[in-house]
Amino acid sequence: MKLKCSVCNNYCSLNEGQYGKCKARYNKSGAIIPGNYGRITSISLDPIEKKPLRNFYPGSRILSVGSYGCNLNCDFCQNYMISAKSQSECDNFYMSPKQLTDKAEQLKKSGNIGVAFTYNEPLIGYEYVRDTAMLVKERNMVNVLVTNGFFTKKTLNEVLPFIDAMNIDLKGFSKEYYEFLGGDLEVVRQFIMTAVQACHVELTTLIVPGKNDREDEMHSMAQWIASLNRDIPLHVSRFFPAWRMQEEQPTPVETVYRLAEIAREYLTFVYEGNC
């Protein structure tokens, strides 16, 4: 029986055994299930600033975990080795929510404050995020989510009660650019608007030459962010060649700084990244 997945706004229609665009969710016996539940490809105790979060427990460290798969298709993805792969195409191992929570608690002595769901797109397997985050909160630790925000409100509401901070990729501010990436700007805007009402949110925009580096676009983006709250931090980051864009040139440093200065006309906290 064909089923429609409603976790993200791709709304993949899947036959029995068929995987969605994300390479993680599939139709099994009449239900859409997350094949990547508990499948870990990357785990590391990172500085919180690496998420990036600059205004949330600065100077602390957080246990960061990732799985595989993603629901967008960014040609410049730095983590394509896991985000663009299926389970059989990347090394992974199983770690239950309790095992991950236990490890996070054990690392408190090393300065760990909780768990960050990151590296690939965590919400394509939101069930694992939700189940683990519940346990992490019970141990009085924090949960961080790093996401592209291209998800339905139902999915967001499943995890939001347990999330303390998010970094959301606001990849650009034009309908055309999001269509190029396989997403939808308005969906991401709505996601951000909901998230900022419930937890600490910081935004990241990777500046890709010729794609989203126009000054007028930054004016519009920063104005919109300020309309929500001018104290929302924005990370303006430099692109480096990766994956399908390895032949491109890195973003000029001066472009990043110029766009960051424009953002500062509207926002209190603007940080240049990868410079």
C-alpha cells in the first residue's frame, strides 16, 4: 500500500519498501518508519560554539551525535559523506536513547552539558531525537538541535518541548534559492517563528557566491529576523568548496564581512564564521 510521509514538507509518496528523499524513512508493512533510528555515524564532545551557538552556555562542551540522511539537496554540503548516504553506504552503529544519555552523563566530568543532535539532518529521525531528549532532560542536562527547519509543524511539536536551543539554517532569503536546494523558504520561516517562541534560537546563513550573496537579500533577511526579535543571533558563514561544488571558489572574506555589517544594521548579535 502506498503511503505519504508527513514528517517533512517533501511529503514523499512511498510504496512498500521504498525510501523517501531523505534516504532514512521508508514504508514498512503499511507504516512510515525511521530506518536510521539509533544509527550513529558521528559522535564527538564538541565546543558549543561549533554548533554554532555563541549565546547559549558559551565556553561549554556538548556531546554531539549524527546519523545519516537529509531531506534537502545542497550541492555544497560539508557533511555529504553521511547526509547524502543511506545506511548501507556509510559506517554506523546502534546506540539506544538510554545508552546515549548514559554517555552524556558520564561526560559531565569533562564539561559536557547535554546532547546536540547535528551533523546530518536530525529531524528526519525525529523519534530518536524525542526519545533521547526526554531522557536527557530527566538527567538535568540540555538538548540542542541543529536543523534545516524544512519540516511540518507536527514534527516540530514532537520534539520542541524537550529542546533547549536550536541552530537553524536559514540558507537564503529567496524563493528561487530554496527551490534550488529542494526546499521552501516559507516553510522554514514558519518553523523559525514557532521555534523562537519556545527555546533559544540562533540562525546560520552560509554565503555561497552567486547564489545568496546579494546585499538586498541580506537587508531583507535581517529585517525579517529583527521583526521576530532583534536579539536572535545570526551567523554569517563563509562557503568553502565541497561535494558537487568542489570546483567553485571560496566566498571572499570581504563579502562575508560586508554582509555581516548589513545584518548589524538590524540585529544585535551577528557573527562571521569560517573566516
